[in-house]
Amino acid sequence: MKVDDIIVLENGERYILLAETNLEESRYFLAAGIDEQENIDSKKLVLLKHVEQEDGSYVEVVKNDELMIKLTKQIKDAVK
């Protein structure tokens, strides 16, 4: 997975990966929801954790508030 990739979650929602950051040896992505015509919905922003396993990889939506603040700050600082 890399920035600008489009991914589809298990629930069918589509996201484009906008930015990547690393924290404690884990990869995280800022992603925005997109519709079928690939228009970005800026109201549908999520932070995703990339998880690697022997049988493949997947993403988890970050729900921990403290982690979200740390990741948001890292991404914001990287964009400056």
C-alpha cells in the first residue's frame, strides 16, 4: 500500500490514501472517502493502521483518540 492507492474496506466503502506516517514501527495512513466517480468526500476522513500478517495485509480504522492526535500532528508536521 502507498499514498494515492484506492482501497475498499470490508463494508464496501472506498478510500484514497492521502498521506503516510510511521509510529512505533507501524504504518498509518490518512485516507478520504471517495464515491464511484472517485470524487473525494472531505467529510469522510479516517486514519488507518496497516497490518501485515503471513497470509496478507489489511487495515484497521484508528479509533483511539490519543493515537489519532499523535498521528494527525505527525502528518501535519510532515506536510509543512
